[in-house]
Amino acid sequence: MRIVIIGDGKVGVTLTERLSKEGHDLVVIDQNKRVLQEAANQYDVLTVHGNGATMTAQREADVGRSDLMIAATSADEVNLLCCLLARKLGVPRTIARVRSPEYTEQLPFLKEDLGLSMTINPEYTAAMEILNLLRFPAALKRDRFSRGRAEIIELKLSPDSFLCGRKLYELMQLTKIQVLICAVERGETVMIPSGDFQLSANDNIYVTGASRNLAALVQKMSIAERKIRSVILIGGSRIAFYLAMALKGECAVKILEIDEERCKELAASLPHARVVHADGTQPETLISEGLAEADAVVTLTDIDEVNIVLSMYATRFGVYKVITKINRIEYNDLALKMGVNSIVSPKSISCNEIVRYVRAMNNTSEGGVLTLHRIVNEKVEALEFSVPANAPYLEVPLKDLRIKQGILIACIHRKGKIIIPGGSDFLRSGDSVIVVAKSDELYSSLNEIFKQ
Amino acid sequence: MNYKMIANVIGRILCIEAVFILPACLISLYYGEMAVILPIVISALLTAAVGMLLLQPKPGQTPYYAREGFVAVALSWLMISVFGALPFYISGAIPSFLDSFFETVSGFTTTGASILSDVESLPKGLLYWRSFTHWLGGMGVLVFVLAVHPMSKGGGQSVYLLRAESPGPEVSKLVPKTHSSAKILYGMYIGLSVLQFVLLALGGMPWFDNITTVFGTAGTGGFAIRGDSMGGYSTYIQVVVTVFMTLFGVNFSVYYLLVMGKIKQALRNEELWLYLFIQAAATAVISFNIRSLFPTMGQTVQQAAFQVSSIMTTTGFATANFDLWPELSKWVILLLMFIGASAGSTGGGMKVSRVLLMAKAAKRERKRAVNPREVTVIRMDGRMVGDDTMQGIWMYLTYYLIIMLASMLVVSTNSYGVEVSLSAVVSCLNNIGPGFGICGPAGSFAEFNPLSKVVLCVDMLLGRLEIMPFLMLIAPAAWNKRGLNWRPFRTARR
């Protein structure tokens, strides 16, 4: 497919990388020549230098003959303008990044009148992901499928856990809960395990199942589960705003922000939260603001490195749940080694949404991608596919299906029920199925996971 | 330096070369030249063997950058020339390896300078291979590889190869993916070649002469299979060749725009108009100058047009011995040799777009002398041309002059006179073919001393690849550990 990306900033660059890996023809428009040069050198793309919100630039990029236009500049207004123009030039679908909270109210109108196919708000989706983690603090990561009914959560196996040394097929017997371990990360290696895989201490396991079953599992594993009643957000960013709004009524929120004007804005719009004008990077400030007593700390400054260091500091201080915002996913491996467990990456989340949309667009037959999440630090893809009305693999027991190597059918969602499939379960039309596979292969439809 | 990747590229190219050498056997078989068949097969097998050997180390995922691109291009071209010389050498048709190498380099770089004093005595199979090197070298060997197989999925690194080999001050892709871009270029190239073949066939040209002429025209090379180059063919054939030489000297992105229906944008290309204007003007001047040499004005113009087109597009075919023409015409021809064809075509020379930009820069300087505070911007085709591009052009000119003077120094050891030495160097550096005097259209490069031949080979390669790739081979900076070599300080003298 031919895709035009306007704005080669953080999201733009990541999108360029992901979409060019998926094999699409990409054109990138940006005002910064150097940035374009980098893109042209690293990825197989065409670049256009100019203002993406002008007809000239869009014509030069041949937007009219493209399949999709993604506007990811730093200004919402510009993005919306780009989409308006692009639609006029005839592109069938557009995606705009609209991050300002002020515009969320009118988004439905905008989408309808401007013909937007999708808007992404990286900060809002990141805030929601952090919210999920705060509500289920034992999980290091939570990815939801089937409208929240099924999940994949990441847990760390502590050395004294009763699961250490056990084989996977013993799991259900031992716990008597319907869950499945669909991926394991041990050190640097990632494995999609089969039944006789043996767990060991400090493995990061990714468990899938119905949400309440996963909660039960966590209890069974006696991973200390505490309800989060107080949160400190370091950095008064947009994410902090969305998060604080969402946490209203659930827990006490304190925001530390270094810019006085911003503090006033936040205080005005978040009456229930406590806004403190302080430099959250100073240890003494953090202590005096109650770091040691907080249930959770979320580091949300603009600088990844600061977030990592502050999180390490909070963990040292024994804060129960520490969540870190890291935009540069290259830091993730390093941060994880330093004991920073829960990482949220706004631009990755948005890119996943867009990639899912693109794959769904690309897939003309049924059996397309409903949800796309990347787990194990982007190394594994968890895809939810809709099962088409007729296909050769329907009503065939799973153990008889010839599925490609390294792919696992983790979960079947049928009419509201979550089924952890065994060998004799089968796929039925109308189901949605969660499939786990390594990120080297990119699947856009259910048919692709079977051997031909 | 990512050696594995470089080896991989060279390996692929050698394998492709081996495949292309084989048809020469069939040609020789057809003409009953049995003695040549075995040498050709041996050459192909040797080339394939080395190619397969180089493909063995798997390149892996390590990335490659500009320097690897340049080195890969430079070494590839050296290697294909060395192995491409084998059919000539092993069969004994060209006894000296240096001469075989010269002829092959001349082929791939689409120069068309020959060390053969009697072309027609060469077996047809070898004549086929000789002309085919023009066709492959014209659009580019690496471009061919990229068209056939996308080098890295999603990675933009193959653009370094494209940039290293393609001529012109600013190289850009036609479409987002390098692989698609290369395919489109070759598609149009093949299309035009076929068209020329058809038109020449309609003119009654024998099929063997036809394909060798098409190869020589498409690559703007100039190897002919007759001693009198194109002189012996009918006027219709000469005119068709004139037209197609001009066509192959046009920037291929103009053809792409035409194919895409963007006719207005295509016609707005400034380089195209300057290119055509220079050809027209040169033809007019020369026609007037040589009017006494031909019986009718029509013939005069036709002959002038052929030579002008041939030299400007750096093809090198000849229908008349322009060495005998008056001095004004010879100077016009020399000037055309310098200017060359359009960027993004198969022609050589400085390239019309560079000349155009230099002229615009000169005009800007003149304006600045009068109004020092005024800021003017150089524009081409409606787009602004950055200072880094201009910088590149001036540097290219500088290198070019240095190489030309140094080469002339070496060639002067033949003592053939300034006119011959200058024309020989200029002809090779600009990939034209014939010069003046002993290496003129009626002569050859056979009588130059071995050192000169080596230098001329280097010139041909430098010209075709526009200097940079070879500079990379000899510059120590390209091979070091990216600036991390430890050098102990010299102790200062007290």
C-alpha cells in the first residue's frame, strides 16, 4: 500500500520504521531537511521537503494516489488541516494525531466532517494503560483484548514462587485456573513455550486468560497485591492530566511539576488532585512530598533518562508500584536490567494502533486483525483475529490443524466466553482468537498462520 | 567496513555477468565459430565460480552505509571488468590481458574506445559480448541487481548503492522503494531498446548489426562492429540512430513523468531544454562550418547532427571522420565532450545539469558583485538548490580537472602531441570513445603505451562512476575504524 506520513517527529519516525518493515511504499513529508535525510538513508522511503498542510507538498508526495495519509506533526491543528486537504485530494483514509485534551470533546464531529478514519492520542492511550496497571498492580504489563474480556499480563516469577521448576502443563492442575502462559522471557531470550517447558526463577511470564481468572491467578501465586490508594505523578505532562482525570475518586493523586504556569493550569483543571510546584528530580523534594509513603509513583517527565533514574530511585525507596514512561524503546532492555519493571511507551502504543489499522486495511478477506499488541519488549506480537464465516480450518480440532512453527493460539473468545484452548477445541465462525507469534513475521490475517 | 556485504554484492554481480556471457556461445555457434566457444564457456564458469564463492559468507544483518556503497560499487566494476576480459583473453582474440581489460572497461563504462585496429576480424560471439557490456553498463550493473532482487527488506540502505552508481549532482528515486525504482528504470530502458531494434529492423538492418547497434546506442557506448563505425549504413539507419542516441541521453525521470501522464511537469525540466538547445546550436554551427565537405545541405546537416548527438550523448559512433573537419568544428566537438549528456541518463561527461547549475551560480555571483547585500537563491525546475549540492559540483569540477591534467601528463609520454593526448584523456574521462588524431574515429587506442592504457582505464572508470567510488578505494579515511585510530602524539621539540 502507498502511505504518506506527514511530520517526521517521534511518532513519525517510529511509524516509518514499522510501516516500511511491513513492506509498504512510504513517502515522508517534513519541514526539516536533516530529518528527511536520516529517514531516506535508513529506510526505503521517498522524502518530500515542505509543509505537509499545503497542496504543493501533498501533490508532490502524490497523496491523491495514496491509500492512507497519517498526519503526525507536533500541532493538532496542522494535523487536522493535513487530513482535510488530503481528503480533498482524494485519499480514501486519513489518520490524525490529536493530543490536546481540549479537542477530545469535538472529536466525533471532526471525524465525521473532516472524514477522518481514526485519530490517535498517544498521551491519552498511555494514560489509560497506566490506569490499567495501577488497577492491577501485580502485573508488570497488561494488554487487553476482546473488549477487555481477555488479557495478557506480564508477571515476574520470584525465586520463592511455587511455580518455579514446574512444567507448563502442570499449571492448570496446580492452580485450577483456566489460564495459559503464552510467552516467556528469560534473560535476553524470548520463547513461545510448549507444554513441557520448565519455568525457573526470575522468568518474565506472559499469561493469558479471562480478566478475573488472571486476578485469581495472581492471588494464588501470592504475589503481594495491594490496592493503590495514593499516587505521585512526577511531571505535569498531558499524560499526567489524563491520568489524574481518570483516577478521580479512586485514589489520591499528587502531581509534581516544575513549571509554575503549568501548575496553575493543572490546579485549575484538576480540582481533586494536589498540584505541587517542585522540581521532582530532587531527592529531598521527593521525600518531603511523601515518596516513601505513596503506593505508586509514575514518572512522566519529558526526558526518558530522568524518568528511568527517578524510577530506580523510587524502587530503592521501596515504593510498591513504580511505572516509567520511556519513549525511546531502545532504552527498554537497559532499563529492565536496572530493575525498572513497568514501562509505558506512548508512541509505541500509538504505532501499534496504526499498524493494526493498516494491516486490517490491507486484508481484503475476512479474518482481519481486531487488536494488536506487542509484548516482551516489542519482540512478540499478540494479535486478535476475527474468525471468518467460511474457512477450511473451522470446526477442526486444534491438534489436527497445521499451524506454522512458533505460533500459539492462546485464547478463543466465543459469545462472551473466554476459552483457553486445548487440543480438542476448535475454531468456529464468529469467534475471535488471540494468536501469539514472534515479531519477525507479520501476520495480517488469520489464514496466514496456517501452513499451506 | 562491512566486508561481508560488499563481498555479497560483488558475488551477485559476477553470477549475473556469468549468465550474460553465455549467450555469446550461442551466437558463435550460429556463426560456426567453434574455436571461440570453449573459451567463452570457461570464462563464464570461472566468473560464476568466483561469484558463488563470494556469496558464501552470509552478510547477516549488519547495516551498511555510504562508504560501503561506494566501495562496493568501485570493486564491483573492477571485478566485472577483470572477469569480462576473460572471453577476449582466453580465446586469444586479444592477446594482451591489458588490452582485453581496456576493451572490457571501455565496454562497461560505455566509453567505446577500442584497442582493436581491425574490429571486423573478431569472432561474432566476442563482438556480441563486447557490445553487450555497453548495454549492461549503461543503466548500471548495480541498478540491475537492485531491480532483480531487493537488497534489504525495509532497510533504506540499498539507496547507497543506487546513489553511488547513478550519475548526476542529485540522485533521487522515482518511487519510494529502491527495488521498484530500479525495476522501472530498467523497464523503460528495455522498452526504448526494443523500440530502436524494431525501427532499425524496418530499415533492413541485419539482425546481428541491429542488436549490437542497439546495445551501443542504449548504453551510449559506441562500439561498432564495422571498421567505419556507422558510416556504412543507410541514411535512414543513421537518422534512427541519431534520434535514439539523443533519446538515451535524456534524464530517465523525464520519461517516467511522461509515462505517468505528468506531461506538463516533464516539459518543465530545464535540463532537457538546455540539452536539446545545445545539440541544435552545435549542429547549426558545425553544419555551416563543414558545408563545403558534402554535396547537399541536407546531407551536411544530417552528418553534423549525427556527430553532435553522438559526441554530446558520449556515445561515440561516427559516420564521418570528424578528425578531418575544420578546426572550429573540432573545438565545438571538444566542448560537447566536456558538457556531456543529461544527468540520470546513460551518457557521461560533466552532465548538462551540472553545467546549468554552474552557469546559474556564475550569474548569481555577477549579480552579487553589483548588489552585495541582496540574497538570491539558485533554482532549478522550480525547486531550490542547496549550497551542499553546489559545493559538490565545484568539488567535482576540481577533482575532474586534477585527474584530467594528471592523466594528460602520463599520456603525453607517447609523444603524440597535445591535441591527441588531450582528446584521448577527455574522451576516456567522459566515456565518449573516439578522440582526435591517432585515436580518432578512423583509428584506435592500440598504439598507446601500457602505462597510458592503464591510466586511461582508470579515467574511464572514474568518469562513469563520477569519481567518488574510486576515491573511496584509495582514501585511508574510508577504511579506518571510523575515526577511532589511536595515534600517539609526537613529542614536541624543545
